[in-house]
Amino acid sequence: MTYEKAVRDNDKCFRYKLRMRILVAEGLLQTYCHYACQKKNEILDLRFKPYGENPDEGETL
């Protein structure tokens, strides 16, 4: 069943479940992106700190 069919059939429980699934998926995506950004910054620190260099403008967020 799609969201449009649930709206047409006035199936509020199914619409709620679909909205919750979408919110969970968006939350997971946001968490993954945040984690990837943290790891990128850690890798940049490991690359540049031992030599006392600063990353180029394109390598930082």
C-alpha cells in the first residue's frame, strides 16, 4: 500500500506507520552523515597534525 492509497482510503494508522518509517530513515541518514563528517575530520587531523601542517581550504568542512 502506498501513502496516496492510505490517504484515499482514510487509513490513518497506515499513514502514521509510513510517516514513522520515513522519519526513522531520515534520522539514520542524518546520523550516518554526522558520523562520516566526524571521521573525515579525524583522518584530516591524523594526516596533518604530525607535520604541523594545515589542510587546504577544500579539505575541510
